[in-house]
Amino acid sequence: VKQSNSRTFCIQGAVRRPGIFQIEGRPSLLKLITIAGGLADNYGSTAYIMREKKQSNDLVNTAETLAPIVPEDSDSTQTTKENSVEYELIKANINNLLRGNLEQNIIIASGDIVHIPQADIFFVAGEVKSPGSFQLREGTTLRQAIALAQGTNFEGNLDQSVIFREDALTGKREEIKINVGAVMTGKTEDVPIMANDIIIVPNSKKKTIAKSLLKNIVGGLPRLLLGF
């Protein structure tokens, strides 16, 4: 073999077969994802492409001229060369790409590192029919989150619900009071959900007592009707 036109491409993260692939030419993002077996079920909405910046010859010559003279076998020479490598970060919206927006179908260059992180999650707890953790998709709102949890229970204190949200900068968890009932009925504007949000619908003691009394009344109807 005198010549090979294949190039190396790396894709990692939420794809079915992450790894390094030898491909001829320059594939698009969608083609590289397909070669890697497609997206995993828990893929995030953004693909990150890390690309090494190419320095012009003038910059390289200038850097060599201004560089200090050191012995060739010195470790500092290797360190200087390694530190001079710079990367640029390119983002592509996978959801828009899958909807047919080909502007997001970026051409991948040889040596690029494509990373598709796993989807973020949020949590719904308390008086909902199916509490648990759920994948956060782009544009997820409180109304959709409650729907994913299959709605609220009768005992839920909807107007005293809370969203616990962590501040990415300080790490402190903020408490946001929310009226789930008003949001679900459209009386209040819907609330966007963020990564790692914890939505809690507390229990209403009054509703719990009322439900217990209702059960007792309904359970006693046969006795009243039949006289025993």
C-alpha cells in the first residue's frame, strides 16, 4: 500500500459504539454518529466538537524566534510544545439536527474529538402517582414534569409545592415555591425545569383526613342500606 486516504475520528459519550474510527474523507456529524451505532437512549441535546487550532507559519516562526534557547534533550522543550496546542469548541444541537436542520450537521475534521454527554435528569417526589427521576429534554417544563410523573394524588398540597434548584456557581440549593395546581390549569405561567431540579408535591393533612372519612362513609353504605 503506497497511500491511504483514511483518517482518524474520535467519538465518545452517549453513542452505542464509542471509539476511534478510520474513515475516508471528512464525514458529517450525523454520518459519524451513524457509524458509531447511533445515539444511546440517554443522549443529551448538545454535541461538543473539540478541534485543534492550526497555527499559521508566521506565528510558528515568530514563536520559534522568541523562544528561549534550551538543550534539545531538556524536558522543558517538550512541555513548551505541548502547552502551545490550543483547541476550539464547536457545539451542535442534536435535536435540531434530527428534526432536519442541516445547519447543525457539521463536517468533522481529522483529529476532532466529538463528545455527546448523557442527558441531564430531574426528580419528582411527594404526592404524585409515579415519583422518580426523569431525563431532562430541551424545553421541559413543570407541566410536562408532572405529566411524566402521571399526575398528582388527591392528597397533594398543590399550592405549597416546591422546586429545589442548585446554583451552579455557589453550589447552594435554592427553594422555589410554586403552585402546581395553578400551573396545571393554566392560571399561572409554566416554569422551565433545569438539570437536577427536585420537584416536591407535599402532603395535605386536610385532604388526607377527608379521604379517610370518605372511605369510611363509602364503606359504611352497604350496612346502612341493608340494615346491618
